[in-house]
Amino acid sequence: MTDVYSLPRGITGFAPKGERHPWVESADFHRLCNEAARYVRARLVRVATAEGQVDRNFHVAEVQIGSERTSILCNAHYPWLALVEPTHAVDFASLAFNMKWKEVPGLAQALKGFSDFRVLDIAYLEAFPKSQVLQDLWACEVKQVQSWKPQRIGEIIFNAWD
């Protein structure tokens, strides 16, 4: 059974007026994806940043390993990663509504090996967001969770809420 730990304040991308939360630089994420792709002999297909986005709280990259593609999501406020099936939609934001978590052990190991980024496991991402998971969030974040009604913790960590 996977430990279900509380989410850190600011992970949703929402914060009270005047509060600042951490930011994961897109250049760091891009560099990580390049290094990991090289390590597993993959091709980095594209990267889209959350910078300037008001409706997405994650950076995303797509890699191709052989004939298989995988998207790497990175929360824009904490260095938390998830691997998902890529979408063929033009806008990466649609991933937030159709996330199918994916296990790619070699890629996950490469991502862990090159950084302090944390690759989240599927069991945690799929877990229902019980109250103890939300206990450290700001009230404005809890309000967003109550409004959007995510059914999985991963839908809170990687969201396209506006």
C-alpha cells in the first residue's frame, strides 16, 4: 500500500493574495528531460511550459522511446513528476482532463537519477483525495478542490483549473 501524504501548500497553483509559492523553472525541467531522454536513448519531442499560463499548473514534455511516446508532467510549483499517456490534442492543457498514468521504469529511474525531482507512483496519483491529503493547503486551494471535485490526487497536483 502506498503512503498517502498531505499535499504541500501552493501545489494547486492557487494562493491567497500577497502570498508567494515556489516555482519550478521551466529551464530546469527542460534540462532534466533532455538528460533523461539521452540516458534512455529517447528523443525529446517537445516541451511546453506553464509560464504565462493561467489555466494549467504544470510543465509538460513528450519523449519518444522507440515507437512509444510518453508525456512527463511536472508540477510548476514543486518538483513532482508523473508519466502519462500522451494526448494528440494540440493543447497540452487537455491532458489534465484525460490523464492516464503510465509506468516507464527506465525513464522514471533516469528522471530520479538526474535531479531532486520526485517521480510519483501510480498508486499515489490514483488515490482518492481524503481530508488528510488536503490539510496543509491554503483555504483558497481547498475551495478549488471542492469546486472541481477531483477524484484522484493526481488531478489536484496536475490541474487545468482557472
